[in-house]
Amino acid sequence: LIFLWQMMNSRFFVVLLFVAVVDGEYVVPRGKEETGVPTVVAHGMGDSCFNRGMKKITALIGETLGSYSTCIPTGDTRIDDTMNGYFMDMDTNVDVFAAKIHNDINLNTSESINCVGFSQGNMLCRGYIQKYNNPPVRNFLSVHGTVSGVAGFPNCDPDGPMGPICKQIAKLCGDIAYTKATQNLLFQIDYFRDPYRVNTTAFKTYSQLAQWNNEGNSYNQTYKDNFIQVERFIMIKALHDSMVFPNEGEHWGHYADDSLTQVLYMNQTDWYKLDLFGLKTVDQAGKIKFNSTDGDHLQFSDDQLVWWLQHDFV
């Protein structure tokens, strides 16, 4: 059910139409004169590094920063990269993402890298930072990212006109999400954060996101130590996002416990107040920049992307 719904709200079927096109990643080659920090790019659900749009974005990032830029796929072909955004679990996606970074001589010889994520791709950036961060991330640009997890289906706002139905769908997701089997089944389940179940044994034991947040049964100090090493977080929220609920999650907020209507800002969440993974530390150090776009999910212009890169990166 989860998979079919999200497939209808993705570009997956468009990808299938072009599967006969020769695959090829896009990188902006490092020139001898370039001294800038290289950048890795992580695409969203239903997309692929091999698609024309991601190649264009990767090129724009590299040209703007004047440095090597590459989109990191978690599959070696267009279709595998797309499918892994559904059927490979979140932690494994991060492990593959990190391995490809470590195997790229333009990245593994650099003192630091930037990570730019779009939508679900921001979980790869966040996971890489917390689990690996070698080479360390200098700037993390999150465009409409699911960084705090989601608590609703795409195009089904639990607090919108279809609220009663959407809440039931969200409840169904929560019913099946927190088992070892389902957490290894779909990427999207791994960052589904049900506010009615965050204090349950099942969530604390099995949720991959709970482990990243240090909300689980054990505490991982490395996740926090790595997180606070990042020099700049640039968090972009879509003001009319119809895919990420709550969209305040794109600014590190979320729903209050036991609610699908009360939205907490970043500094009202327990993970901030208790500094569970370092968010309060980086905020108080002035490392977080917030911005927003007026439209829906992933509706932004080239000029906006260039502005974030030129004005917010350190």
C-alpha cells in the first residue's frame, strides 16, 4: 500500500519509459586550477542520478562553486538507482552512498566535502554525516528534506480537508512500520515517524530513524559527535509542501507526541531540548541557516539554488 501510493506520486513510471537510454552519471570534472570543496548530490524518491534533471542540477552546483560535483547513485544503472530509493532500506542506502564516496579519488583525498540533498536524498546526507563523516561534510544543503521524518502520506495532509481519511492511512502505516521485517523492506518506512508510537518499545527497538535521533533503546555518541562537526546546515522548507507532513520537519520540527495536528518548531522538540544528536549544539553555535520557497515540494528555481550556494556556504 505504501509503495503503490508513493509510486503514484513519483517519476518512477517516467523513468521506465526511458530505460532504453544509455545510463551515465554526471560529474563536473575537477580541473587542475580548482581548489574548492567538492560536492556530492543526493536525489529524491523516484529520481535517479542518471536522469537529465539531476545531471543539470549537479552541473549547476559544480559550476557555481567552481569545484568537482557528482551525484552519488545507490544503484549502478538508472533503474537500479531508482528502485533502491524504494526497496533498499535507509541504512543500507547510506552505507552504499558512503562506499561510493570513499571510492572516488576526487572525494576521498579532500579535507572536506559538501552534501546537497533533495527531498528523501537528505536522509543520505544526514546518515552519511552521523554514521561516517569521513571525509567530513563542511556544508549540508537540505532542499525540502525529510530530515526529521514524516508522519503522513504524500498528498494526504493529516490536518487538511481529507484529514480523517489521511489520519487513518497514517495510523495504518504506524501499525506496520516498526518491526525488523518492515524496516528492512522499504526506504520510506524507515523515516516514517508516528507521533502516537514514538514512546513504544517497537519504535525504540526497530525504527532506524529512532536510532539516528538517539530516541531508541541505546545512545550512540558517535552520531552526535559527527553531526556537530558540520560547519553549516542550510535548511530549505517548501511553504506549501504537499509531500512532507509536517513540512516544518524540513526545518527540524515535527508533530507533538500523540498528535497529528500540533506542530512543534525545532526548538520545541525533545531532540533539540535534550540535544540528543547535537541539533541544539549546532544551533547555538550559529551553524544553521533557514530559508523557504513559496511553492510545493521541490519547486525552486536555478536562481534560488545558486543563491543558497553563493550566500550560505562557508
